[in-house]
Amino acid sequence: MVVAGVIIVVGHVTRATGPASTAGFALAPAEALAQGAPGALVVMAAAIVERSGTTSIGAMGGMAGRMGKGAVLWIVAALAAIGFPGLAGFVAQFLIAVGTYPSHRIATPLALLGTLVIVGAMLVTVHRIFFGAMPERHGRVRDLGTLELASGVGLASLIVLLGLLPAILMDSINFSVISLLSRGSG
């Protein structure tokens, strides 16, 4: 699931830089940086696999009852990875879709359909891992430790901050891209 999210990010970055415009080159790093959510998913996935003793999503279930904090952080990271409004991935994905549509009238809707497939898969994954009946062998699963919680909360805070105030990131990216392109065209 995490790998599929990364592949979607690469597709968005490729689409953004395809038109070779200033806006496209500015949006590509924004998308790549805003998608720190897959990194947060990897941290949370490692914690869940370590505690449950299995990598099989089908063998999990009901983990939210035992790992409440981990479930909240995983869900925030999953929502950011799929581009939920108010989180880091939304601004970049929206601007890339709007910016690339004029030059890629077929590829943009196809990429958005791919994103919808990932959204569906991510929601099914969240449901299977955290909700439903918990197998008896997971009765002793513990929640996140202090270090895992601190890193997860830090990543979640950054995801929310960049989603609510994208100008923090976009201003410095735009300046750098314009400087870089002006040197290359001169």
C-alpha cells in the first residue's frame, strides 16, 4: 500500500514537470515534500507489524481497540497520503491536477482515477487493520511507545501544518525555482 502511494507521487511529479513550466517545476518539489505521509505510514506500519507479529493485513483487525494512539496517527497519515483537504498532500495534488490539465488532457484524468483507486485501497486497508473483531492472539498488543509517539506526532503535526499553511513551503520553493530557471534560460 505504501509503495503504491509512492508510485502515485512519482506519477504526479512526472506530470507536473512534463509541461516544463515554472509552475510545474514549483509544484513537483511541493508534492514530493508534502507527501511525507508515506514516511509516517512506514513508521506506523513498522510499529504495527512489530507488535502484531504478522505482516498479513487479513490476520489483523480491531487494532484501534489496543493501539488507539497508533490508529489515530496511522489514519492521519493515510488521509494525508490520499490527498485529504486540510492535509499536506491536498494542496500539491490539487494544484498539479489544475496546472497539468491544459497540456495533458488525457493523462490528468487517468492519473486522478489512479489516485481514486489508491484512496479506495487505503480506506479498505485502514478498516481491515484497525476495525472489526480483534483476533485473540492480539489481546496483548500494546500502544505506541514514547519515542514512536513523539516521532509520529511530529510527522502528523508537520502534515497538518503544511496542509493548513502551504505558503510556508511554497514561497521558498517558488523563489528557488524561479532563480534556477532564470539562470538556465540566460
